Amino acid sequence: MEKVLLVAAGGALGSVLRFLSVSLLGRLTGDAATGTLVVNVAGSFLMGCLFVLLIEHSDGVLSRLMPFLSVGLLGSFTTFSAFSLDALRLFESGKPWVAGFYVLGSVSLSIVAVIVGVAVMRAQSA
């Protein structure tokens, strides 16, 4: 039950942070899809950092935070459903090329961000 409560608390915080981040970036750029892209890439980077910090270099005490931080906070901060809706909206608004680049860029940059996050954290412990 403790893990469920940790995930719920992290999820509440992550979803509010996502809403605020996407709203702010949407106002700055005039495009909600940009906010979702930035949130997904940043969340992927942080997930890579957490992986190293809490799994590879934890004595077990910090790893108890993993449900709160990874599944809850970052799981709700980044969102595939919002990404998918943004891609559909771009496509349906007559911008199929933009939608394609958005999908390719989001997936590619998020994978690279996880790799960079892992590398940064591993370099810190070397």
C-alpha cells in the first residue's frame, strides 16, 4: 500500500508540473506541442539520471523513492497520450510534415535524453 500512495503522490505532483510547464511553454511559443516535446525530453533525461542514482548507486534506502519519482512524478510529468493528441492535431490541421517531424523528433530526442542522463550520472560517480 505504501508504494501505491507514493505513486499517487508523485502522479499528482507530476501532472501539475506538466500542466504548468506545457501551459507556460505554449504561451511562449504559441504551440502546445512544443511544450509537450520539451516536457517529454526533460522527463526522459531525468529518468536516465534517476536510473543511475537510485538503481545503480543506491544502498537500497533511496531506491524506496523509485515508485514516487519514476512511475509517479516522471510518469505523469511526461505523457504519451498528450504527445499523440498533439501529433494528431498537427496532422489534421494540414501540417502532416510538421506532425511527422514532431513524432520523429520527440521519440529520438527522448531516447537521446535518457542516454545522456545515464551518461551524466555515471560520469559523476566515476
